[in-house]
Amino acid sequence: MSANFTLEADYDEAQGRRDTMEDAHCVISDAKSREEFGISDVTNKVALYGVFDGHGGVDAAIMVEKHLPKAIFSDVNFKQGDYIKALTCGFEETDKLIVTTSNQAGWMNGSTAVAALLIDTHLYVANIGDSEAVLVKVRDDGSTEPDPLTTLHKASDPGEKKRIEALGGHVFFGRVFGALAVSRSFGDSKFKMPKTSQNFVSWEPAIRSTDVTPAHKFLILACDGLWDVMTHQEAADFAQKQKAQGKSAKETAQALVRESLAKKTEDNVTCIVIYFNWDASATVAAASSNDMSVDSPADPKPAEATEPAPSSGDGFGAFSPISSENNS
């Protein structure tokens, strides 16, 4: 699919009721312009967004914010167009660095993560832990259709419990060795080699990929501080109401964070909102295509999922970024 849109992306965060702020994030709407990533020669448009929710301290989350983007973009698979493998390898390399650093420095905290990589109009979302991403379609009547693109990794999940026990570990009280609620994360070195015989807590991300179409109007990334008190549908409807009122991505992110606090979330809250502002020609073309398919309907391309399973993928089209560009 070939389509044009501009990106408007921004974030907001709040410490909430916690004693400390342990979240980190990245908002990179034009990765090719960043010299440190070394991808200026890539022909595709590239953007990367991430929310990193620390626990037990902020050290791991800060390291993810600093090192994960470069680990993804510098991986050999990225320039070869194998973006799923680049994400997987980027997660692995970042976790190796965090585990080594934490063992040397003596801190044992960790971080969940959700990262959204946009290559032209193809979206790849990788996550570990319980931070989530939701891609939202908006219908002609203004109603929303949220599509969660993440997989929750909790020790209480039967599949995760089976994986941990197969390695010789234990899950009780719904936690890894009775201590950690999430079963996949960066850091948490006391549950990983070399401190243990196996990586009972895994760094391996779940990855889903899908095309972004003119029906998709925005993407929300947030930590569990938001998702603990809002469903995907509630967040989608709330954000669409803000957008319909002419609110910017920054204002919508702020509103989502305030709403989470009003709903008495017990956690830190970080939220990134990305608007896909489509050209009128793209919207008209999409509507025309839908009209032409009435007599012989075809199902839209479904999101692909991996846990993880490296493969190649290409995006199409073009976009221009409008964002609060940062990686801090």
C-alpha cells in the first residue's frame, strides 16, 4: 500500500502515588536524521517509540532508553530489511549489557518494555512484560476499534509458568520464585544467568507486525499504570474524543495520564500518543477502494505475531514527522 501521512507524536508522564519515578521512554519520529544511529542511507522512513517501566529502581529503564534504539538500528539485520530479527537482536544485546552492568554495580532492578518501530506504513511492535501498545481505527461515525498489539508476560500465565518450570524454576503466589510478577523483562539479573542456572526471566520479546492504513488514526503506548485502570476500548474512546476536539498528541497524552491518576492508579504512568494525519488523497483512495470491494469483499491483512520468530518485512509509502523528538 502506498499512502502519505504526517506523524505527530508526544508523551506525558507522572510519578503518581509511588515514592519514586521509575519509568523512561523514547520518542524518535525521524531516526534517519539522528547521526548516532547511522541509518541516514536507508531509503525507508523510520520512527521508533518506546515506554520502559522500571521496577525496584530506575537503573534498568534508563539503560533501555539509552541503549535499545541504537542496538536495534545498528544490528546488521536492520539494513537488510529484517526488522523482526533486528528488534529481537536489539532486545538481546540491550539485556546482555544491562545484566552485565547490574551485576558489576550491584543493583538488581528491571524494566518492562514496549517498542513500536514504524517503517514507512508498516508497524512492528515488540514487548516484554506488561507495557502495552494499541493501534486504533476510527470509523466514519467516530467510534473506535482498538487493536492491542502486545502480549502480556506474567508469571501467572499458564504458558509462562510452564516455560519457567521447564527450566527448573518455580512460580508461586503468581510470581517468579514468589518475587517478580512479570516473567519477561530487561535486567532483573538475580533471575538470570550467570547468577542462576537459567534465564528464568526472559528478555525475548513478543513481536507483532501490521500495515497502518488510512483507517488507523492513532497509536497509544503506555505502561501498566494506565492499563491497570483503563481498558483498551476506554483508552481508545477517550483519546479519540480528545483528538476530535482538536487536541494535540501532547495534550491527548497529558489527558490520558490525568485520567489514569483520577481513576486512582497505584503506579507511575507514562503514555505516548502518535497521530497518523493522513493526506486527503489517501483517505479518498481508501474509501474508493472499500467501495470497489463491496461485491467481492476481502479480509484486511491481519497482524502477524511472533514469540519471537524472525522474518523479513518491508513497508511502503511515506510519512513526515511532527513530534517532540527525544530519547530521554
